[in-house]
Amino acid sequence: MDVGANLGDWSLPMAKAVGTSGRVIAFEPVPYLADALTKTLRVNGFLTSVVSRKALSDSTGEAAFTIAQNEDDIHNVRCSGLGVVLEDGHQTTVATMTLDDYCEKEHIDRLDFLKIDVESHEAAVIQGGAATIGKHQPAIVFEAGHWQETREHRQTIHDTLAPLGYRVVGILIEHGIIEADWDSYLAFVPPFKKPLFYNILCQPYE
């Protein structure tokens, strides 16, 4: 699953990797991004992968959502999200759903990998998917270092994942990984450093 799929930087390689025997579910509530990703999956023949326009969160219903207005500015485009404050953002309402509710509704019986990049809303997504994560024990990659992220966000992620047996493996970099742990992540001390963004890999303890 690719939560906060944007234009498919993760979804497309994942769809290629699983082939016709697997499936990628990409969550992208921004309409023009969801449209573009749907077309891209189709023209590449990834017919078993789908795009959901739901915004995953810690509750199922509706919520305020900010869509970045400048589609030519890639940094601005990537700032759309729940709870995001942008001076030139377009305020709208989107349908939200918890990961647990989605998996129950769609009868998901296997989840191997979960990527989450939702502009400091990662904690809510993880909270809303705790039962699913505990059941399927997927490898998880989530973004850290967003400018709206707080210590409380990080603590919530720790308090949800650690009891399920998860540890921080490290920070993903091109062709490798930098070792890290829960303590350095929570305090956001080296190897973490503001204002950089990081993709953190978490896996269950062996």
C-alpha cells in the first residue's frame, strides 16, 4: 500500500515488482494526482493495482484538506494534506477512512509493505491501522521531518508500533540505509537533523 501516493514515485516500482500475482493499493485524495496516477498505472499495464481517493486517517468520515495551488512547483504540490496550512492552498473536504476500516471493507487478507507519506499526518494513519498492522506485520516506511511534525507525532507512532513488536531499522538513502533507533527518532537527534526529510524503515523484531 502506498499512502500519499502523489504521482506514483513508489507505486509504479512497487506495481512492477509485484507483477500480476500481487496488487498495489495507492491512496491519493488530490483529484488531479489521482487521475494522473490511474492513467499511468493503466498505460503501463499494471491492471491489478488500483488508486483509492480516500485520505487515510484515524477516523472514517470527512475532514478538511488543503490542496496546494501551484501545480508547477513540485515542492508545493507535495505539501497537500489533512491539517496542512498553506497561505495559497485551496481548502476542501475529503472522505477519510482508517486503514483498519478499509481492509475490513475490501477483505484484505495480506499486507506485506506499507509506505506512508502524508505531510505530518503519519501518526493518525498508523493509529487508524493498528489492528491491520498488528495482524499482518508489514514492513513500514514512513516520512519524518515535516515542518509541522512534533515530538507528540513521533511519540504516537512509537506508542502504536513498539507494542506491536516494531523497531526502527534506519533511514533509507539511495543504495543503502543509515542505522537509527526509536530513541534518536523520538528526540530527532543525529543521524536525524532538521529541516531534512527522512524515509524511515520499521520492521517487527525477529
